[in-house]
Amino acid sequence: MSSAPAKPADLVTVNIDGKEIAVPKGTNVIEAAKLVGVEIPHYCYHPKLSIVGNCRMCLIEMGMPAVDPATKAPVMDAATGKQKINWIPRPQIGCGTNASPGLHVKTSSPMAREAREGVTEFLLINHPLDCPICDQAGECKLQEHSTAYGRGYSRFIEQKNVKPKRTQLGPRVTLDDERCILCSRCIRFSKEIAKDDVLGFIDRGSYSTLTCYPGKQLENNYSLNTVDICPVGALTSTDFRFKMRVWFLKQTPSIDTESSVGVNTEVWSREGVLYRITPRRNDAVNDTWLADSGRMLYKQVKADDRLLAPAIGGNSTGGDMALKAAADLLKAGSVAVVSSGRSSLEEQFLTKKLADALKTQASLVSRVGQGDRLLISSDRNPNVRGALVTGLISALPSQKLAGLAADIDAGKVKTVISVGEDLTAAGLTAAQLAKVSVIYLGTHNNATSAAAKVVIPTLTVFEKSGSFVNQQFRLQKFAKAVPGPAGVNDDLVTLAELVAAAGGGILPFALGQLWTQIAAETKVLAGLSHAALPATGHLLDASAWAGLPFCEGETLHFKPAAVPAAVNA
Amino acid sequence: MAYVVERKSLSLSERLYLPQIVAGMKVTLKHLFKPNVTLEYPDVRPAIPPGYRGVPTLVKDPNGREKCVSCQLCEFVCPPKAIRITPGEVPANQPDRAHVEKGPQAFDIDMLRCIYCGLCQEVCPEEAIFLQNTFSMTGYTRAEMVNDKAKLYELGGTLPDQHFKWDKKKAAEERGNPHH
């Protein structure tokens, strides 16, 4: 996703397994080989961490074109008529070797293969035979490379090393030290990315052991990334431990909803049950990281306080009855619409249509927290910019619905329809809620659903498809990972029916058709469609909203345009 | 299309009838004094040859301990998807098993789905699942035809173990690392 084409001067041509390829200067051999479709096995190298070259798995054979030492004239090979290549007689590490002009690499020569086989044998000497009980099995790099470079039996007749098997490194990470291959990815991650340098090796040689600094814990909000990057099953997630083998799980691309960063995620499910959330690489947004808090969001799907059935006045009813009751309230007039920065762009588009049909202006509630300068921004709504893009709101929302409260007190509003917002949390008192009829569309029980006249349950982000606009004005889509609870309609269906009931006409609720209309009516979204959105998202033209005082501070891959407004704005 | 079947005329001995009766009675008498070849099932059960693939069962090791570690490979390999496992952690209050860490919380084999192929036995890395001698599974309801963990262990019993893999592991753990 390099935006500007690199200048020829920045490119160097290297030869990998006989294939010439021009790569940017500074690219190492592992990345360059990836570009020609050759995978060089590695453990310690990680594209987003510093290079240490301590696993020795990426050994390759390399050579440079020969020149005469005295005259600097190229030495030609008489047999081929090409410049002779001086091959280095020993293998070199691919991760620590940067592309230089004319570099020749053999990734699978007998010498490179033999070297890797030797490394694999040494790594397996003390590795326990834990695969049947190891959570990493199926996505374990050691397992994969052992099938390619292992000998299949062990020549080691001595006792294997014994190390601690169940160390709690922190509240969310369990360490099995016997499985550790000492790649130090977790140490580098903690130091370089999380800026919480608590991990380190103690002791020497094969007795080296990963431990926390005495008196400290691996408890920062990014600790589970060490589990993701661990190439073996040494670091395991305490939450996911022994829950399900990974080969049963289906991966669905999704978006983290905890803040406006819009971290790209992968949701892992089996037969309609969610098991874990991991980051999905997007070099423009989150690299390969995700906060621990974002990984626990899947628990909301099976939470005890989940709204599962429509209700009128607190009594469960059928979906049609609840919609009819809501329609009657909307037709009575004097309706205020409260929308949410947690709704998808498509829902906000339909909510805008609902507000238009009711001849009112929807209000939004902002959620502001402390940003961590990495992957959680201070705006805790994932999609406030979606509301701006669809025209649902024109100014930035505030944290309290003061205007609506005043209107209720003045008796101007008879009905409040809330699309996923807890009105009590947004500053309305119980007395104010009692004065009006509340229609609540939401996923979980709260004070508003308890006070609501009509409750229509909706779906969580894992149960529907849609898109969010993140703080960079990047339009990113998420997909349905699991089916919603029985009897709960898709949010778009519910909203389209409410719009129809309010006299806003018949609107499509299928994503494809809805997007035809969204793209036709929204200038910055013209020509886009949900289906054709790339996995890494699409950057929108944000010039129309450049002057707005967004509250976000600096995070990974994001610098605010203006000085951020005060946090309590 | 009609065609004529020529009928052979009967020979003299055939026309006499009695020689045929005598020949038939000879066969009958011969079998009357020969040993039985049929079994009076279900009162008499057949001897099951070694290697027979009967109902899949879970077995315990000679010390009566659960062998399955719920790696779910049998669930993965099972062609008709008859096996369903809920993995779980071995509680710390089982001193002889706690070091194994993982064991099945629930283990169900749907015998209405099972095709007795034996792939589960072949794939098991812990030698915990075996297709043994039971060949007759009956029940009045579908639920009865699902063998749960307790039933599977009841059917499986104990089989000899050549490895005692986890005992060796525990012994190594107790011996410890001389450099620590």
C-alpha cells in the first residue's frame, strides 16, 4: 500500500533463487523473498519488531557479483558470459541481511537446507512432546518447520530440560517455559511497542528461562500481543487456554469497536460460538497489534444481560407487535431521535432517513476516555465520523444530551427513540424518561431498556455486517461472524421498517442495495460499495470536516490535524 | 418374443421317484450328525477375532487413570462427525493427573453417525480411544444412541500401556533440573 511509487534510486535489484526483483532499499532478504513468493522460515524475525537474528532459522546462501580487487572491473564467467558470483562459503541470516545492488540469494540450496535442519534439531532437543495438549498446535511455527526440516525422530538420548510449566506472567498470559525457543519476540514487543519492559531471559545456554522482572507482572493492556507473536505455545492466553483447537475455528474479518482507531481484527468462531479475537494486519492502522480490552469484547454476545426478545412495557412480545407499537408512537409525532456512534455507517444512514421522515435532527452521544497513544484513542465511539459522513450530525456530539433534556422538560418531546444509546448514561434523569415514551433499540439491558415503552433487541458487531469510519476517515468493513439470537432481526431491517412506519418510504435493507443508495446520496462515498471495499479499508476525503475539533490525540499511524480539544468538551 | 423351451423327458430313476427321495434323505441324515455351524445368538456370542472394529470406546491406563487429553484429533478426523468433545483443564486436586493439564470435560460419540471406520483409534496420539469387541448397540431413543464420557469409559475398561508417557514426564519434573 505504498502511496507514491518509489523512485528508481530507492530500488535495488536482487536475485533470489534465480529471479530478479527490484525492492526498496533497506528491505531484508526475508521480505524480498516474500515478494517473489518464496517463504524463508523464521522464528525471531517479526516485520514490526527490531531484528536480533538469534533463532538462526532463516539461514540462506548469499553471494555478490565478483569484481577485480585492483581494477574494480567486473569478473566475467566465461562459461555463461555473465558476471561471476562470489558465493559466501557459510550461510548467512536472511533477516539481518539487507538488499544491496546485485545481491544473489539461494534460499533452498543444500547448504541452507542443511543449516536449517541443524537448527531445527537443536530447537527440538529440549522441546517437550506437548503437541496434543498445546494450544498453539495447528498454528505453531515450530510444528510447521519441523515437518519441513525435522528428521522425524530424535537422536537425543539424554534427559530433556525441565522448566516451569505453568507460570502466570500476568492476569491474562500463562507461560510454559519448556516450550519457549528463546526467540525474544515477546521481550522486544514489551520493550519497543508496549513500552513496558518487564520481560527478560535469565540463566544461560539451554537453561535460559523467560521471566518477568521481580515484583512486576506482564499486565499492560497489550500483553496478549505477546501470545499472538509467540511462534510456539510458550505464551498462551489464559482466557483461550484449552478452549478449542484452532483448526476448528472459522476466521471472520472484523473491526474493534472500543475506540475510533478502528483496529482491524479477526474473529474466531465455531458453529456460532465465538472463541477469541486476534489482530488482523493493517499497516496503515494497527500494524499487527490489538489491545487486550478489545479481545474481550466477544463476551458481550453471550452475556447474561443480553436483550433477546422484544418487549412492550416490560412484557415480552413478538417482533411484529413491538414494531407496530413503535410505529404508533412515531406516528403520534413530537419524536426525538438519539443515534449512536457505535452504530455502523449503514445504520446511521437509515437513522438519518428516520430523523428526516420525523422532521427532526438526530443527536449523538460522545464517549471520551483517556487515549493510550497506541491503539486506543480518546474517542471511545468507533464511528462518530460515519455519522458526519452520512449527514446524521453536522457538529461534533457532546457527552450529555442537554438539549434533549431541556426539550423534555419543556414538554416539546413526547417520544424518544434511542438507537443503541443508554439515555440515563447520557444525562437524562429517570423523571425525564418517565415523562416520555422511550423506544429502545439495543443489545443489552440497561436503565433505558428498563424504562422503555418499547424494546427491540438488536445485534452486536459480531452478528452483522457493515462498515465504520475511523479517526483517519478510513472506511473499513466488518463481516458477520456468527448468527444472531433466534428471533432478533438485523438492525438494518428494523430501522428500514421504522423509517417506513414514519412515512420515509420503502428503503432497501440488504447491504448491496442499501449501498447503491448510500453511494448515490453521499458525495464522499460516491462510487463505493460495501462488497468492493478492500480489506485494509478506503481512505475518504475528509476535507469537509477538517475544521472540526476532534478529541483524539496521537495514536499509532495517526496524528491529529489540529490541537485536540479539552477532554471534557 | 415367445420361444419354446424344450422339456427333457424324465429318465427311468426319475420316473420311479423313490431314488430321489432316498438321495435327499441321505443329505439330511448326514447333516443331522455333523457339528452345528450356526450360533444360537444372542444366547451364544461369537468369538471376536483380534483387530475387530466394534463400538469406539475410551480406555483407562492400568492405574485406572483417564488417558484422553482432549486433543480433539479424533473429532477432527471423524468422517461422519460423530465425535464431539468439550476440552477442559484437569483440576489441580488430582495429583496423579494434574501435570497432564488437559482432559475432556465431555466426550460424546453419536453411534447413529459412527461408521466404525477406526480412524479415531488410528489418529489418537495418546492411545486412549479403541474400537473394541462390542458390536451391538441398540436403544429406543436417539439420545440413548449417544455414548457420553461415562458410558465410553464403562465400555472401554482398561488396556495395557507400553509407554506411561505422562508418568515419565512427571518423574522428570520431580527429578528437576540439576542446574536450578
